[in-house]
Amino acid sequence: MRRLWRQCTNWGGLLLAAVASAGGFAGDRLLATGGLISVEGSAGGGLTPWAVIAGLGTDTEIGASGACTLVRPPAFELETCGVALGIGNRLELSVDRQRFDLGSVIAGQAIDQTIVGAKVRLYGDLVADQDRLWPQLALGAQWKDNTSFDQVPKSLGARRASGLDAYIAATKLWLDGPLGHSWIGDLTLRYSEANQLGLLGFGGDLGTYHLLPEASIGCFVTDHLVAGVEYREKPNNLSAVREDDFKDAFLAYLPVKWLSLTLAYADLGTVADKPGQAGPYISLQGSF
């Protein structure tokens, strides 16, 4: 927790403080339409990017979001802090820093990774296009640099210390959806060779790039509470360690449009040689 607080100060703390002190200056988009900052820094769900653009700025405004996240499966700890800038509700630029504590596997050791992302909205408007079947579409990329490659990933057979993920996301909002609630859904296709998000390097003896589906669905239980689930398919590039798909169930509470708290139960499956890596996920986010 001390390391997470230090990362919040270095990466997201200044933005969170600025947003909290100037909440009245939040952009003009509707509540939650900027999504959450994922564990890789892009706006969307907790585990996967969506077609939404970070922040609350409209097509004539600049918005931003900053978030810090902690995931605590039994044998490991993942800490991330990231910021994302939204320009004209069209272009998103993001940077995220991850620290993966190896816990009981290699005591005192951690893997660090930096992710720089970009996303452009190609078509559609999440709110304005309610009468259309076609969703909002966005194309994105994430450049990942594992600065701890020689410690563990290389010894497991990973080929590279850095790699590029590319994805296309389709997101749809139904303001008057089933059961009288608003709903949001997303389908993302990612082209990636990242092992465990890149924390175990890129590529391996079993392969390199794969086309991987990711999906999310969320229901606005109230105007300020969203409940949902996510799924993310993972590659299997390393014969030394099996990699399972990611899943989670989440609750996102937005007391005001510029602040959100997300609690989730994340199932990461087998990580390294440890099966059953499921545990709590908590994220604090500010947006304007």
C-alpha cells in the first residue's frame, strides 16, 4: 500500500487533487461517458479499453482522467497509476505505470512496466446515436515497455522486453434499456503478443501475436451506481507458464461526475506457476 500511495503521488495524485478541488469545472459530457481508466491506462472498463474517450470534455473541450488501481490476488500484487487526456472527444493520449509485486514467488522482487497509449474515435456518438444500431467505434494502440525484462520474463522464455498492442473497440449505450435501466456494452478485438499484459514480456516459444476478444457489460443500477462484468481472452506464448483468461465483476460508484470509486472481484486464473489467482480490485479515479 505504501508503494501504491507513492505511485499515486507521482503519476495520478496531482490530477486527482486538482479535479477534487475544481469539481465544478468538470466537462459537459454526461456522467460515466468517459468510462474508467483501465489497468493499462486507456479509458473503458477495468480490464479492457472501450471506444469512449477519457475525461468529460465535449467536441469543443479538453478533458482528462487520472486513476490509481490495486489488484490483490493471493500470491501477487498489481499496482497501477495512469493519466489519460481526451481532446475534443475524438483523440485520447494516455500513460500508465504498472508494478507487479512477485510476492511469495520471488520475495522482494517486482516487475515494472510503462504503457503509452493512443486512441481515436472513428465513428458514432455514445449518447447522440441512441436511435442507431451501430455503436461508437474507436481504434487504439498501446506501446508497452517492460523495464524488468531480464529479471523474470527472459528466464521464462519471453522473446522481447517491449511490444505493441493494437485494438478496435465498439461501445454502445442504451439509455432506456432492459428492465427500465440504462446499460453499456463493449466488444474489443486486440492484436497482441503480450504475456500477462506484458508483465512477463512479449512473445515466446509457443507463438507471438494473437487476435483476442474482450467484452464488457454494465447496468446503471441507479444514476450513480454501475454493476457489470468483464472478460478478456489471453494468449499462451510461454510453455513454461500457462496463461488463463481474465474475468471480473465490478461495482462503480460515481457520487459526482468528476469522481468514481470502483470495487471488483478479479479472477486472473493461473499467473506464473500459481493457480487460483483471484482477489479484490479497487480503483480511485478523478475526471474533468
